[in-house]
Amino acid sequence: MKRYFLIGLLFLTACSAKTTIPENVLPEDKMILILSEIHVAETEISSLNFKSIDSSYALQKAWEINIMKKFKTDTATYNRSYKFYLTHVEYMQDIYTAVADTLQKRNESIEKNNSPGQKPALKVNPIN
């Protein structure tokens, strides 16, 4: 009986309302925008086919710094926020669903604005 009580309690805890987001964590909407930008940057950098991993890493760090500036945050706050959301799956699922939607809409917009057969221009300069 005690086992069933613990299983039931565990189930109710897992199904309970979302944990409150701490003040030192970026809000979900900002995380969605930042993650969307990071994924676009990573895709663009990987499409450049650098021969050196160091070159790719250096460009990725430059993009990351500029993305953080664009959204008026810093890497430490972003990392702390990412770790929080990673350990709270109920938030991370919603965030990545929104990131996927954002990237899909961005992709559709690019395809719509390019003529057939035209390859989209890559924005290599990390400064916005």
C-alpha cells in the first residue's frame, strides 16, 4: 500500500503546475528568440565548411557574443537560463516547439522571397 501511495504522490508531483521561473533566469519568450538566432547562426556557420574546427569555433563565439548583445543579456545569464529550462522539461518542450515554429516561419519567408533555384545569401558577418 505504501508503494502505491508513493507512486501516486510521484505521479501527482510530476503532473503539477509548472515551477516558477526564478528572477535570474531569462523569460521563455527571450529564450525562444535567442535559441532561434543561435540555431540559425550554427546552420550558417556549418554551411561555410571550414577546414579548421578552430575557425568555426571562433566564428561561432563571435556570433554568440553578438546574439547576447542583441538581446541585452550575457553568456552567464543565458547558460544559467538554459540549465534551468533543461532541468524543467515542461518549459523546454514549449520553448523548443516555439523555436521550431519560428525557424519554420523564417525558412518559409526566405523561400517565398527567393526566386526558384536561387540559393539564399548567407549573412557571414556576425555583427548585426
